[in-house]
Amino acid sequence: MTAVTDQDRTEHTDQTEDTVTTDREMTESSRSPGAGPAGHAPENGNPPEQRGAEVADVASGTNGTSGTSGSGADVEVSGAAGPGALSSQAPSPEGASADDDGGPHGPNGLPGPDGPRATDGSRGPGGPEGRTTRGANAHARVEHGDRHARVEHDDRHAARVKEGDGRAVRTEEGDRHARVKDDGRPVRAEDDGDRERTDTEGIWDDGLIARRVTESTAAELSPVVEPRVSRPLPVTPLAYDGPLRSRLDALRELVGLSRTRLDSRTLAEAGRVLDEAAARRRLSGQHTVVAIAGATGSGKSQLFNALAGVAISETGVRRPTTAAPIACSWSDGAASLIDRLGIPGRLRRRPVQGPDGDPQLRGLVLVDLPDHDSAAVQHREHVDRILGLVDAVIWVVDPEKYADAVLHERYLRPLAGHAEVMFVVLNQVDRLPGEAADQVLDDLRRLLDEDGIALGEHGEPGATVLALSALTGDGIGELREALGQFVTERGAAARRIAADVDAAALRLRPVYATPRRAGLSEEAREEFAARLADAVGATAAGEAAERAWLRNAGRACGTPWLRLWRWYQDRSEPPTGRLPVRAQPDEEATARQRVEQAVRTVADRASAGLPAPWAQSVREAAVRGAQGLPEALDELTARAGLPPGRPPRPGWWPAAVLAQASMTILQVVGGLWLVGQIIGVMSPNLGVPVLLMVAGIIGGPLVEWSCRIAARGPARRYGQEAERRLREAAAGCGRARVLDPVAAELLRYREVREQYARVMGAGVR
Amino acid sequence: MVTLDVRPQLLEALSALRDRVAAARFPLPLAGAPRARANRDELLAQLDDYLVPRLREPQAPLLAVVGGSTGAGKSTLVNSLVGRRVTEAGVLRPTTRNPVLVCHPEDHHWFSGVRVLPDLPRVWAPQSDPGAGDDLLSPEDDPARVLRLETVETVPRGLALLDAPDIDSLVADNRALAAELICAADIWVMVTTAARYADAVPWHLLRTAKEYDAMLVTVLDRVPHQVVSEVSRQYGALLTKAGLGEVPRFTVPELPESAWGGGLLPATAVAPLRTWLVHQVQDSAARQHAMARTAHGVLDSLKSRMPELAGATAAQYAAALRLTSAVDSAYDTEHARVRARLQGGAVLAGDALKRWRAFPLDCTAAELLDALVESLGALLLCSVTAADERVDDAWRREPAAGAPGLAARDATYENAEHRIGMAVRRWRRELEEYAEDEVGRLDRSVAPDPEVVAALAATGLLGGRRARSAGEGLAERIGAHGALRLRDRAGRLLADYLDRVMHTERERRLAPLDALEVNPEPQAELIAALSVLLKER
């Protein structure tokens, strides 16, 4: 069924459009009562989509009321379309070529050209019928695109057109957004979704029924797409070669990876290139769309006519002459390509020899553009828009204007990367006397060279520069030959896309490439750890622990007399500062400012040399990680500090204490002995007790001193241990909370950079 | 009939205005800055090259500048008007690289000096040697811009023709020069062709001429004879639509000579234009009219152009103010924050806190003081860098912050650390001196160690609530009264140093911006100069 209903007006309709316009209008007027159920009589008579929507409306109504499955709607649609299709007396080959027009809508789901087409008043007879099923056609897409959103989207589209011509243009813009949506821009997608919903509801009254219809219809319609391939003149979609495909994939990945980091404006160009590449890919690979661009009065239309062999495009002395682009296709099946350019059917032409009369240029679609330099601004807009969509460009210059700044600065220099899909022809050489033509041509070559455009001389790839006269026909043959070869190669579209990717990648260079190697160096990590250790006071804690240990050792091994004296001293002294500082739970033991500074420094180090957006995201990662870091460190210091209570004692400690005690005992024994002799209890023997006492008196400090010497090592070890524990705990906490997120961010950047290198093709450092 | 009434006051006001315009600067890269700069230069050129000399010497010859797009045949037209090859014409674009001024030999003195176009050095080729003329026609290897003077008898006295470079040349310098030359003209001769008459660039120039109300004449050159009437009608219609319907319009057909050979057109082809020009010069009323119209046009245009310039300077000042206030608010915020943190005892944390806990037993007073001072330095440095970060954030959103030199502060980072270190060490020294003072006042037998006193005072001051015991200890050592006094003095000193550090860093941050000297005065001065001029007219 789709074979008929899906058919759309095509080239053959263009040729006969004038004669059938009235016919169509009649059809329209006769049809509008038929559309009655939906209650939308065509207000302005020309938006054909209206009928598409209406019929779909009817279909949905039928479906809803009868409660049957999609086949019911299907019948409705085909019934509505049937007579029209018959009346359009479309023979099967034409039907096949008509298919091409519908084709893109099937697989690609980009109803972009619909907008302009809707505004176009004059249509072929196939138009109404084709459009009748536009709604259904749109549903058919679902199975191919397998994206549910598109269904709604297309419904919306069809529905929206009802609101009139002005809206139709806007719809196309809406489509652009929708296309972007596929790339996953979250905000816009929502936005669109909302609109879709409201629109759908507004028009259908019940989005559910509509959806059900579309799904079922789609299910019905999907298999019918297959037979198209078997038709005469099948349109094989464009195929990109491996490297280009992988570059496009890489670019898509790149855009996806960096969407959260870069603003959408930066990525817009890359997104556009991807969209266009995808859109072009779905269209015919047999055809090469070549635009003729140039300044006003350079003879674009003349050249266009000369190539087509018939006066298609109006020429004249009135400047600017051509106001809207005109397309001319040398073979069938290019309708969808021309649709994409937004050129209405009344501006589509065939060359004089007929579609297949000129085998040399078979597959060529020539587009005559308005000028780019006249005071009429909308001309420039046309040119800029279409230049972004065509496969190749013929720049027409003339001896008077070949050095215009507008041409070189606005167009040729930015498009220097597209040299391979560029022809530059010097028109009007008949106005130049003698060798002046060669001089001018050489000068033109020089200027192009200065613009950075590679010239296709000596068999190297690059722009083709020719001198010709469209008026006398001089050099047209050469151009024809060059074009013929160019078109036969069928590589222009891919080359153009490749050049687009190049340009987009080059433009993205500042946000991806770095002048030097970026990353978190080992020193930076160590410095961060050191700063955190400072913040928790690891050094001071270690020193304090060491001294405390030493002090304890001294006290333990010191002579009792010394301890007595110290105790006395302490009692007499005011107890300043020695009051043990009680650890309050809310205490901020960690120096906040040091943590903050450490994070800032490490973020600066890590982001040094990164492109601004990535540097920003690295900094943000660091700051995010640093939230709560001081509190964590507080807690950590409390836990990782030395266990409370007495520090551990070395093995020799009891021996030392024993020695000290024995020294004291010696003193006491010696003293008692002496006292005993003095009071006469014991026999007088001065030597031994004095010796004992002296040994005790000397030995006590000796033991104390040697203990102190011996305690130094363990004390230091103890202090270092305390410091190390704090330090490691702080570093570990810092690593987990700050360094790891930063490293992850850097890794993400590196990934993106690799993608970027893939986009750039070979080697980007 | 407008006449030119020149009084010395007017000239004075004009030269004052000129100086003001010359003094206007637009250093911040705002959106409108390049345009303002171009406007300033253009206005300055017009004042220097045209208005001031014209008002000074109304009797000087009229200067007709032939301008137009590349390939419009300007040089051929000048040659044909003169009747001799005085300027190069050719097929290669851009042809005219150096402007050529053609005048009667007796008018030569008017142009040989720096009366008009003072920036362009003159080259004068005397007429006597026609052979030398050919050499001069190709000054390819002459990089410097010169104005070539040619004297030809056939030019009527009181008229000078200037062949300007292309207004849409690929060489940007040529475009600027062309604009400057056209601004110096009494009579603007706009040349366009049949192929070009709808181009955007010449129309821009035509509209400018209309804006300045200059004496304008357009020449439609190179019209193939079969389409003369149609093209001419189209062009006329376009002109009328643009409000330039009354502009004298001349049509020169495309002749074999006109082309690319650099030949001379027959005199008949350019006769109407020549007659018109001669009439402008020789009829005194017409001459007065032409002169006065252009001069008044420029004077009138000042009414809108000066406010525009003043607006641009105001925008510059506003942007500078925004930048400054971003810095101020960032530093103010950080200042408040650091004060709050000092009060909260943030300095007594980390190392310092550990030292303080260990204080008299396992830590000396000097060590405690060291740790405190270091911690204080870290706090100040942190707040300064935080302020800088805030400033960076705020400036990132300001286009004006892209001015060269504003962002270059990476080198000063270490210096900030150094400066802050110096400041806190100085504070410590002064604190120690105060402590010694206080200890010296005591009449106790055993005076406490001044260092311990200093350390306790610093701890009490910086430790906030957490260091209450330090205050008690201090009071015990030097008495409650002394402790209070010491604390007060040290506190004042600390606040002082804090203010000083923040102020220094803020000033350093603002220094490059201040160096750009974006002031509010130029705006007022420009407007004032304009109003004086308008009063004197």
C-alpha cells in the first residue's frame, strides 16, 4: 500500500506543474469536505500537510471508534489515498522515483524539508495524494527508526502545519531541535517532549489513541518498504568509507563525552556536522549536489544555463538577478536531496536533453544560488544555508570582482579546507583582451593560494581553477569534463563531510588540545599529602609524642630524688597550660585554611595547561571532593592518633628500672649501714658502706643518663610512628576524597582527547 | 544657500575637540571597542585631513576623491578626466596600491605640505619627465605608503583629483586608507559598475556619504551600451529608494579602451562629469555650496558621532568599574571571612594546636609562637588566594577582563606568600616587644620569660574560645591588668596587619587595571567639547 500512498510528487510533476496546478486546486476543494470529520477546512488552500494530518485524524477517529487494530486505520488511509493516486495516473517507474522523495522520510525521520514544501503553493498532482498519507507515512517510519519519540514528533509536525504557512517554517526549526534531541541533549529533549505532548493533545484530543494508531499503522506499513529496492533506478544511500565513518563515530562520541563539560554553543558546530553527515548519508549516493555561487553579476545563472543547455535561470542586467536558489537534476532520484536544500518544486528543472540525455553529467544536481555580496541580505542567508548542505561548490568570479574582500574573507578562507570539493571558475574571460586572461587567472591562483586553498594542479587534490566564458561557451567543455569526472567519482559528498569534520575539529581544538602534557604529577600528589599532614599537625604531633616518651622514660629511670624535687617544683608552680586540653567533640583540630589551600594548589597543578572547560571541571571535582574533608580529617586524627594511655615500653625498661632501684637500694643500704655504725649498732667499718653509697650515688645518675641515651632511639621511633600514622591517614583521606576524583576527571579528559585525535584522523600528539 | 562662516573661536573649539578625540582611549576589549576605535580614528582623520584645513583655508582647491570597489575603473576614470596616464590601471586587482593626487601645477603648493593628509609622505613627479612617470607607475617594491602628486595642466585650477585604493580591497590596509582618503574629500566621487551597482560594500559607502551629507556624485562605469538605459534606470531607482535620488549621476559606457588596457576613454565619455566638476570649481557660488555642504555635513555629523564616542568611553569606564567592584567585593568578602575565622580561633589548629597541647612540657614557647605565626600566615594566604579565585570567577564573565595584562598574575603567587610571611613575622616581632614591655613593667623578683608571655598572648589572641586557659595563664604571669592591655594592643596590631595585607594584595590585583587609566573624565570632556563647538557655530 505504501508503494502507492507513500508516493510523492517528483520531478515529473515539476515539469507539468503549471498545467496541473488548477487540477490540484480542484482536487483540494473537492477534498476538503471529505476531511470534514476532523473539522479543519483548509483556510489558506496551500498547506498540503494539512490533509496528511487530517486523514491521519480520520484514521485515528475510525480506529478509536471502531476499536479495531491498525488495519482499520490502514484501510482508511489507503482508501483516502487510493483515488488520488489513480487520478495522478502515476505509471510505475514514476511511482518508483516518487518513492525517493518519500524515502528519506522513512529511514531518516527528518521531515526537515516538509516545512518549506508546505509553504509552496504550486504542487504536482501527486502532491495531495502523497501527502494524504504523510501522517501514516510518518508512522511507518517508526519501525525503521525504532524511536518512539519520532512518532510523536512527526504527528506533531503534521498536526502543526494545520496552523498555517507561517507556522510551517517554524516547524522546520522545531525539527532541527528535535534532531538535536537525538543526540541526547537533555534539556532540549524535555522541552521538545513537552511541546510534543501539548501539541499532540491539542490536536488529537487524546495522545493515547493517536499513539496507538501510529504504532499499529506503522506495524502494518513497515514491510511495504522493502519492495522499493527492486524498483528501477534504486537509490542506494551514500556510503562513507571506513576512515570517515570512524571519524564521524569518534566525533559523535566526543560530543557525547564532552556534553556535560562544554557549553552547547561550542559543540553546536560539531553537532551540525554530525546531523548533516547523517542526513546526507541517508540520501542518494548516486548524486552529487553542486552549487554555483558567486558575486552578483559574475554570471552564475549564465553558467548554470550553459551547463544545462537551456535558459533555466533568469539572467539579466538587473542586479541582483537571482533571488532564490534553482535546482537542476541530470538524473532521477534526487528529489530528496533537493528537498533537503529546501528548494520548492517550482524551482526544480531538468536539463534540455532530458533526464538521461547527457550521460557525462549523470548524477549531477546543479543548484544556482543567489549572490552573496549584494545589498539584499536574505540572498546571503540563502547562500550561507545552502552552502552548508551541498556536496561541492563552483565559485564563479569575474575579472572585475575576483579580488573582492567579501568573497575571500567571508567564504573562501573559512572554506579553505574544502578545496577538494571546490571549483573556482573565472567567468567572462571574453571581456579580457589577449594574454590578460592568463594574467588574471594567475593572479586568481595567487590569491587562492594566499587564502590557504590547495590548488588541484599536477594531479594533486585540491580546487580546480578554470577560465571560461559562459557567454561564448569558451571553456564550458572543460568545466563539463571536470564536473563529469567529479560526479562520476561519486566521492564529493564524503569528501565534503570529511572537510566539514576537519573544520569542526579544528574549531574545537582550543577546547581539547593542550600545548603541553597535562596531568597530576607525583610531586603534586606528594605536596598535597604534605600539606594535608601540615593541616592535621602531624609533625608537631610526632615531636610531642617523642618528647613525651622521652620524658616518661626519664621519669621512670630517673633517680627518685630528682623526681621528688620535680614534684615539689610542680606543686609550687602554677599549673599553666599543663592542664590537659580536653578534646571537645566540636573541636576543629584540622586547620581549615591549610586544607583549603592544599586543595586549591593541587587543583591548580592538575588543571595547569588544560583547556579552560576541562580545567574548570577538574577544579570543580577537587572542590566537590574537599567538602567535608576537614571534618573527615578531624575525625581521622582523633582515631589515628596514638592510643591513649601509657606509651609502650621497650624490653630493657624493667631492667633499667631495676638497676635504678638497686642503685637507690645501694644508697639506702650504704646510708643505713653508716647510720648503724654511727649509732653504734654495727661494727665500725667505714669502707664498705661508703663505697656502697658512693656507688649508689654515682650509679643512679649514671643509670639515668645511660637510660636517656638508650631511650632516644625508641623515642624517635615512637614519635615517627605517631607522625607516620597521622600522615598516612591524612594522605589516604585526601587521596580518596580529592585526588581520585581529580584523577578521574583527568582520565576523562584524556579519553576525550583520544577521541579528538581519532576525529582529527592521524596524529594529534 | 549655506555659506561657510569661519570664526577663530570655531577653529579653536574644533582643535580642542580634536585633542579630546585624540585622547580618547578604548583599552578594554568590550564588544563595542573595536568599532569605537575605528570611529575615533575615522573622526580624527576627518578632522585632521578635512575639516580643520578646510575651515582654516577656504580658498584651497577642492579635493575630489574617486572611490569605489575594486575593478570599478577608478584609475581609468581619473586618467580619462585628466587626459593623461597619471595613475596605473590594469587587470590585476587591486590595481591602485598608492593613492595618486592630480592637480594643476599652480595648486601644487596646497598639497605638497602637510596641510591635508599629514600622515602620508608625498612623492612628486615633475611633469617635465614623462618617461619617469612610467617607472613610478609600478612602485611594487615600495612598502611604505606614499601619496603620489601629479601635476597636469589640463586639470582646472582649484580642483584636485585623488585616485583612492579600493574600498573593498583584499588588503585591509588599503581599505582603511581608502576610507581615510574619502573622508578627506570635498566632493565624493563614487564609482560603481554595471555588475556591481547592487553590491553591499559600495552601498555602505553611499549611506555613509548620506549620513555625513557630503557633496556626492556617483558614476556608473563600464555599462555595456546595449543595457545603458536599463541599468541606469535600475541604479537610479535604487538610489531613490535609498534617499539619494538627487545625487548627480553620470554614466560611462563600457568601451574597448575602458577595459583592461589602462587606456584613456575618449573625452566625450567623461565630458559630463568633467563639466560638472569644473562647474563646481569655477562657479564661485557652486564652489561655496559644495564646500559648505560637506563641511557642514561633517560638523553636523559630530552631533551624533561625538555622543557615540562618549558613550563608548562611558562603557569602558563602566566596565572598568565592574571589574574593580568585582575585586573589591571579593576582597571584602574574604576580609570578613578571615576576620570571622580569626575570632573563631581557626589559627589554633593543626600544628599550632598540637604544639599548644604539648606546650609547657614538650614544647617551648618559641616553637609555639613559630607554629602560631605560620598558621596565621597560612590563613592569610588562603584568604588572599580565595579572593583571587573569586575575582577570576567574576572576571570570567566580563568581556573586559580579556584586556592584556589583567590576567597575568601567576608570577605574583609566590610573592604573595612571601609578602604575607614578612607581615606575620613582623607582627610576631612587635608582639614580642610588647611582651617585653609588659614584663619590664612588672616589679616582681622573678620576672616571667617574655617569650612565654608572648606565646601565651598570641595563643589567647588567635585561639579564640579554645585558648581560654592561655588567657588565664597570661593573667597569672603578668597580672590581669597587664594581660588585658597586652591582649588589646596585640589585637589592634593584628587587625592592623590584616587590613594592611588585604589592602596590599587588593591594590596589587587592581594595579594593571589602574594602569589602563580608564577614567570617567573623557566622556564629560568629549561632550563638553562638542557643546562648545555647537555654541560657536
